[in-house]
Amino acid sequence: MIKTVYPTGKIVAKTGNEAIAEAMRQIEPDVVAAYPITPATEIMQIFSQFIADGIIGSEYIAVESEHSAMSATIAASAAGARAMTGTSSQGLAFMWEMLYIASGLRLPIVMAEVNRAISAPINIHGDHSDSMGTRDSGWIQLYSENSQEAYDNMIQAIRISEKAKLPVMVTTDGFVISHCMEVVEIYPDKDVKAFIGDYNPDRYLLDIKHPYTLGAIDLQDYYFEHRYQLSKAIEDSKNIILNVSKDFFNSFKRKYDFYEKYMLDDAEIAIVVIGSTAGTVKLVVKELRNKGIKAGLLKIRVYRPFPSKQIAKELASIKAIAIMDKSDSCSGAFAPIYSDIVASLYSNGIVKPKVLNCVYGLGGRDITIKQIINIYEILIKIASGIKYPTNIINYINVRK
Amino acid sequence: MINLKSLSKFTERFVSGHRLCPGCGAGIMARQVLMAVEKKSIVITSATGCLEVSTTVFPYTAWKDSFFHSAFANSAATCSGIESAYNSLKKKGKIKSEMKFIAFGGDGGTGDIGLQALSGALERQHNMLYICYNNEAYMNTGVQRSGLTPKGASTTTAPIGVFSQGKVQNSKDLTQIVAAHDIPYVAQSNIGHWHDFIRKVQKALSIKGPSFINVLTPCRLGWNYKSEYTMAIARLANETCIWPSYEVEKGIYKISINPNPKKPVIDFLKLQGRFKHLFKKDNIHIINKIQKDVDLKWNNLKKKERITAESI
């Protein structure tokens, strides 16, 4: 077991899983309940070692399933604890009913979600099918491009969840981020602890002076209002996320927003993507710009709540856009990010951009520089007026 | 030691106004548990089911203590999460008082869909008491068979038909399954013998580590009897040895109530609509089989008591 602890902060080489475990050590939640699953297992192994070595005083519940992992995390949070968990793929799917309960009960849980394909066929590699399947579960979703962002997102997620009273999942691409070593700046413990602050919930089950019932049955007379309040809370969390980003910049000098724009402002063609693929796209954009092609990138960080109005505005004057989805919704129409973006454009009265949907990388299949160049080449054609079908999904690098 | 006089002075913690049926065993069970708790601080969790939906219709609650429900399969996992939160906050000095944790689940929520979560929580040795209020079928959804429904009982998913006469299979022995986890305290009881049940709840709460009570809780709707017979039927389950009252403490078996005389199973079966078809001429062999099974299990239990006593 690699045990790397840097209480005073350091620039080090870490995998995504190690960076997340390090964030969890610094956060030192009261309770963590988790179950092993590739490629997220390592996070909990490292975290367990921290406890075994007496470095932190958290309670670790080595549950017998992910359903119980989320159940115990929910219960610990309701009881008044700062509670966290982590999972991936089938584990997230096994948590499904509990995910909706975590958000419905407005519990500030933070989960490290390592993106992995969903069975069948069984596959352990990275795509976004798992977290995209939970996109309407009432969880805030923060996606990461690399280990640094994963580490930074974990720290911000604590503040966001506790202020918004909503659960937050921080995702990393399975293996591409979770198992690849990169340079990560670990901040000093005291700065992280000062940033997240103490957790003092207004109401909690262990408060014996104020006992209460949580999880009551809500029928036709109240259910709708409570679900509306949840929807409103997610909408309102947009401001919270931005405020936390501002504070984070003040403390750690790293800038975060709903999304990152890369050479987008004067772009004529653009790709929208989530996660680690953004790094490869940036490289291509730079090459194209060197050739005088006005290419750009919009990398989404906050997928839920969906920054609909802002994204529509950013993309309004772009001639041709490719939305790259690393999951397929099997809806018979389009993949998740595409559907969200086209709805956002249309509802904001923006109908000029031609928008292409590209599904790529399912089951961890590599996406190459050449394939991304190909997508931009298609966008160039569309932008110049050449007809290209945009009402079907383009499956990238699949044998048909 | 609790007696009727002291119970009469008990301040209710499970209060009236809930929507359980008249004569419902689950409500009686909850009340007896909270009598046993006396003045201890507790947090209660419950699986989805009659007890939960009928007592917490928003914005009302029948529970004066903190009560938490989230889903069907996870009462044990939920209780383990609360207990872990307590341990963590107590260690950090954020909570000072002593507290106990009680999980409720019906037979389906405990022994079928919730069995995995129960087994995990017991193995992890959480300091909690799990009470299975066992009414021998999925009553909340309308009397469907569970793994704990006894042979011969008619339910809406094991009905009486041309080819079968109610449930064909035996019920699974949940108390024995739990005892196989080697936890400090396991007991079987029934609400008809309130002193037995209350004593066992108190004993369970005094023990460090996980404890479990499987309490027979008649359901007047699903068992189909007159609501005033709840306690009498519960006692008959004990007197016929269909539902023996016993405990397993650190592996030692002890029968709590020895019926004398041991009544025939028909005394228990004949009062309930769910067994009415068994009294038809063609079905007498089912009753005979039930009697044979009960005799065998009762004798085995007595043997276990004898053998484990020798090991002390």
C-alpha cells in the first residue's frame, strides 16, 4: 500500500484515485461507507489505510453492497455526520433507488464516482454511461478533466453540498484519470480544513433534544411541492457553485466555472465535451488554430445543474458544433449532452448553429487526435454550407 | 423488572392517531418495544412497510423519538449508518449522551429483500437491536407470500386453486439464520406474551453488539380473523409450539416458555381464515404434515437447549 500524506501541501505525482483519497483524508468526514468496485476500489483502500494508521478518525463502514453503502451514507448524513462514499458503474446502478432518496431528503453527501461502462457486456473501462444514467436523480454532478480537477472538485463539493443541501458526485474517467499518474498540487491540510469549515447541520436525528421523523410518506397533498422544492434547490445551487468557485480561487488560485472555454470566443466551429477527452481536444484546437482555423472547445464541468442559459449564449454565434457524448442514451434519438444543449439553444431562441452529435469511447475505446481532427473537418464542411446530416448520431470509431 | 403496575405509568412514545388497522399486531409490538426502552435515548429506523407508512403520514408522525425511513431493503444498513455517525460524533465530543439504536422491519423487509443488509450489519457488529415484526407475508401490499409465510397459508400470490392449496413450501427459519451469525443475542418471541417480549427487548438493549428479535405479530387482515383475537392467536402460536419462544445468548439456547400442555396445531390454525381451506377433507394431510414439522422442530429445539447447556 502506497501511503502518501502531505499535511503541509506539495506538488506531487498522483493518480486520480490517490488524489481523491488525499482530498478525503484532508476533509476527514465523520463517516464513509463503501464497497469495492473497479476502478474506484483504490480510493477506499487508501482511505482505510489512513484509518488503520490512525492518521484520521473517520468511521469506515465496510458494507456488504453498494445499496447498503448509499443507505448507510444517507443514514449517517441524516444522523448529523459529514458522510461520503465512492463507487463506479454497476455499483452506482445498484445505488439507484437510494440516489433519489439522498437528494429527495436533501442530504449533503459527497461521492467520488469513477466513470465506467455499464453491463452488459461487462466491461471495466471508462465511459460516462453510469453517471449519465443518474443525471436526473437530483444530484449535482461535477466532472473532472484530470487528477488536479478531481482533487479540487472534491474539496469544493463539500462546501457546495452543505450550502445547497444537495448531494454531489465528483466524477473521474475510469483508468484514464483514476489510474494515470499526473502532477497534482496538494494544498496544506490547514488551508483545506479552513476552506471546508466545520459541519453543523440545522436538524439531525441524533439531536435528542429535538427528535423528528424523516422519510415520512408524502401523498398527493405534499409530494409535488417537495419535488418542486428539490428542482428549485438544484436551480439555486448554480449561484452556490459559482460562489464556492470564487472562494476557491481566493484560497488556492485555481479558477473554476460551470465550464471551461478554450479558444471559444471567436470560434466558428467548436466541440463540446466532458472529462479527460477535453485534454486531447485542446491539443487539436491548438494545431488547428496554428493553421488559421477558428476552432474552439467548451468543456462542461458542471453538468447538473445544467447551465443552460449560459451555454446557449456561449454557443450562439458558432456556425457548427459537435457535441461529444461518451455515453449513449439508447433513446432512439440522441445522447444526453446533445439533448441538453440543443434544448438549451432552441429554448433561448438560438437556431442558427448546426449541431452534430458524436458518440465515442464506449467501454473505454480510445479516442485519438486523428478522430478529433476528423470531427473538426466535418464541422468545417458544415460551416461552409456543405450539407451533412445532423439528425442522426455519428458513432466514432465503431465497426458497424 | 417491568410489571403491569409500572407499565400503567408509562409515558407513551408511540402515540395514538396512527393509521394501523384495529387489532394490528405491529402497533402493539411498537408500543411494547417503547415500554421496554423506558427512559433511554433512542433512534429508530424502519424498512418500508405497514408500520412505517401508517405511522408517518406527512405532516404527522406517531413517533416521539427520532424515526428514520428511507427504503425497503435497508433498515439494517440504515441503522448501522446512524450508529456509525453516533460513534464518530461521540469520539469527537460532539455528542455526549448514551444512545441506543433500534431497527424495525417486517418479515419481507428483513428476511427476503433486506436479508443481505441484515447479514452485513450483523457481521459488522454494530451496536444495535434489529426487531423483525413477523406477520408472515407482505401485508402492506395486500397479503402476498414471503419467504417467511408458513406452509399451507393462503395468500394472494400463493392462493387456493385446483393444483395447490396455499403456500406449498415451508417458511425459512430466520431466527436460525441470524443465530448462525454468532452475534451476542438472538431471540424469538411473540406479542401475546408481553412480559416475554419486553424482557427480551430490555436484555437485547443491555448487551453490547448486535442483537436480534424475531417477534410473531399477527395481522388481522392477512391472517383473516376477528380483530379482538390478536393476542389470543399470538399466544396460541406459542402454546402449540408453532412459534416457540426462546433465546440464543452467546450460542447457548434457552427455551423461554414451555407450553404445558402442548396444544395441537389445529387450535392455532382453526381461528384464521388463511388456513380455513386446510380443514377440508382432502387437505387434512397438510395439517398432519404441519403438525409433524412442528413436532420435529420443537424436539430439535429442546435438544439444542440440552446440548448447548452442557457446553457451559
